[in-house]
Amino acid sequence: MMRIPSLLLVLILLSSLGCQVMGDSKANPLDAILQEYAYKALVKPITGTIYNATTQLPSNFTGLTLSALRLRSGSLRRYGVPNYNEFQIPKGFIETPYVKRLVLVYQNLGNWSIKYYPLLPNYTYLAPLLGLVAYNGSDLSATNLSYHNLNGGADPIIVRFHDVKSHPPGILPKCVCFDLFGSSHFSNVTGGNTCSTFQQGHFSIVVQSTPPPPAISSLPIPPKESKSSNKKVGIIVGSVLAGGLVLVALSSLLVLWVLNCKQTKKIQEMERAGDLGEVLHMTSVGNTKAPAASLTRTLPTIEHEYAP
Ligand SMILES: *[C@@H]1O[C@H](CO)[C@@H](O)[C@H](O)[C@H]1NC(C)=O
Ligand SMILES: *[C@@H]1O[C@H](CO)[C@@H](O)[C@H](O)[C@H]1NC(C)=O
Ligand SMILES: *[C@@H]1O[C@H](CO)[C@@H](O)[C@H](O)[C@H]1NC(C)=O
Ligand SMILES: *[C@@H]1O[C@H](CO)[C@@H](O)[C@H](O)[C@H]1NC(C)=O
Ligand SMILES: *[C@@H]1O[C@H](CO)[C@@H](O)[C@H](O)[C@H]1NC(C)=O
Ligand SMILES: *[C@@H]1O[C@H](CO)[C@@H](O)[C@H](O)[C@H]1NC(C)=O
Ligand SMILES: *[C@@H]1O[C@H](CO)[C@@H](O)[C@H](O)[C@H]1NC(C)=O
């Protein structure tokens, strides 16, 4: 009976994760420091030009690479950024709430990756961790800025890593993404060096250095049915049925939550679209495209929590 409350707890946790307001959130301490140094490279910046901010970093950050790019948000939405170091941002990304200009900070953590973003035991980085983080770009002397929310369009951001280390054969490398809400998720690598994402965050390619234990095949095979085992079968069937009932109960809870969640999101989206529509109406005449923030991004799956 201890299991049910803990399952409920998981559901509640899930619901708080999935339903969180995708608004601006406070930058983690490293991102906050890097934002400050990246902005120092933007002296009378030309929009759309990538500025090398590595030179701004103090010597105790040697090994880390930093760039800054200031954009008009309309330009991001209409054209994307075809070539921002390893990142390729398609058109269609919109920032919420609306800001006139935003700054995209690029980070290559180099040999600092493992220090700032430790991995689960037995996982190894095959590439440096690359960060792409958006901020309000109105005030270039601002510090302590929150992350600025970007909502994806139809196409994902592509991350094409330059030097991916080789790995033992037979092990499948994975893309890892540490999102801005503190969780991490895995996805497949394509073409040996490419990851895709609908959100900002920090990205790399990892391998699990020891192969995972053999799956289901090693489970004990149930004994052949006989008279004496009929009772056992009865017990098993009984407990499966009971388990099934619990599962049904939990599933209906989940369904209820999903419905509730969808509704909340819909309201949030409507509110957001409303805000956005208003601002866009003021700034760009004749914009007929409804800038609804479609939440098509995949929700974070909880592989493990990133503790800064
Ligand atoms: C940035 O500047 C540093 C120091 O001048 C240089 O070593 C580095 O290659 C530059 N990075 C880029 C991406 O241009
Ligand atoms: C480098 O020094 C700055 C300022 O003293 C500090 O904020 C930062 O955490 C240091 N960086 C590292 C990697 O320790
Ligand atoms: C990364 O390498 C630089 C030298 O290239 C070194 O100064 C720095 O301490 C290294 N960082 C870590 C975390 O080992
Ligand atoms: C990591 O690998 C070592 C040896 O290869 C193994 O003993 C250990 O159980 C593994 N740890 C995890 C968490 O998989
Ligand atoms: C962006 O920054 C400017 C200047 O600090 C501020 O006036 C504006 O309210 C900010 N916008 C948002 C959406 O936070
Ligand atoms: C940033 O915020 C923290 C607390 O959130 C504060 O202690 C710190 O002084 C702030 N730094 C700057 C430069 O405003
Ligand atoms: C990822 O790769 C594995 C193995 O090739 C495959 O089974 C799985 O369907 C892929 N997942 C996605 C989302 O493409």
C-alpha cells in the first residue's frame, strides 16, 4: 500500500512539471555570469552579427568559448539564424513576451562541460556542451537577466557538432539536452553529429560507457502449467487483476490531469497570443499571421534531474 501514495506523488510531480508556466525563469549562476560577459562584447552592435565574447572572459574561464548575437525579434521569426556557430535556427521562433530585440548567447563549455553539467555515472561526453540561451536585448548593460522564453515553430533548431569523439562500437551515442527548467532529456543522434531541439538549453552527445544490462529475456520463465500450479496461477491472475484496477484508477487520474493541463495551457496560450497580438498590432502593420505560441515542443521526460 506504500506504493500507491508514491505513485500519486510521481503523478503530482509530473503534473507540476508539465503544467508549469513557460515564462521567463531565473538563469542559473553560470549562465548569469556568461550573460554578463557576453553582453560586454556588444558595444554598439550591428544586429545579426556574431560577436566573439571569449576575449571578455577572465582568465579563470580559459577553455570556454562565448559569443553574442543581437537580433530584432521580427527577424528571428521571419528568417531564423541559418548559421550561428554549430546552431541553425529555422524561421518561426517567437519570443514571449514580446521584446523588440533579443540577444542569443552562445556558449561552448569545452573542458568545463563535465564540471558544470556532471553526467550520470558511466556516461561520457563525446562533444563539448554547447549552450544557446536567449535574453531580452533591450538593455545591453543589464545583468542578472532571466532567460527569455522562445517558442518553436514547425521546424527544430539543428545542432551540428564539429568534433565528435569516437566511441566503442556497438554503443549508441545519444543527444543530451539540459533544458532551462533544470531537467535533461535524451534523443537520437542523426548523421553521426547532429541533434535537434525545439527549445533553448545546453546540448551535447554522450555515450553510456557500459552496455545496459540485458532486458526482458533474462526474466525467469514461468513453470509449465500443472495441477499444483493452478493455485499459483489463480493467485497470479488475482494479483494481476488487482494491479489492473489500480492501474485503471491511476490512468483515469492521469487522464483527468492531462485534460486539466490542456485546459490550463490553452488558457495560457490564449492569454499569450492575446498579449502578443496586441503588441504585434502596434509594431507591425498588416501582420495577418496569427502568432499563436504553439506548444508543440516535447515535454521534458525525466531521465534525471540536473542539480546545479
Ligand atoms: C575569439 O577570440 C579569441 C581571442 O582572440 C580567439 O582565440 C578565438 O578563436 C575567437 N573565436 C571565434 C569563434 O572567432
Ligand atoms: C572566475 O572569477 C569570477 C570572478 O572572480 C567568478 O565569478 C567565477 O566564478 C570564476 N570562474 C570560475 C570558473 O571559477
Ligand atoms: C581547461 O583548460 C584550460 C587550459 O586550456 C585550463 O586553464 C582550465 O583549468 C581547464 N579547466 C578545467 C575545468 O579543467
Ligand atoms: C558503471 O560501470 C562499472 C564498471 O564498468 C560498474 O561496476 C557499475 O555498476 C556501473 N555503474 C552504473 C551506475 O551503471
Ligand atoms: C526588456 O528590457 C527593457 C529594458 O530593460 C524593459 O523596459 C522591458 O520591459 C523588458 N521586456 C520584457 C518583456 O521583459
Ligand atoms: C544578482 O541577483 C542576486 C540575487 O538574486 C544578487 O545577490 C546579486 O547582487 C545580483 N547581481 C547584480 C550584478 O545585480
Ligand atoms: C532512436 O533510435 C533507436 C535505435 O536506432 C530506434 O529504435 C528509435 O525508434 C529511435 N527513436 C526515435 C525517436 O527516432
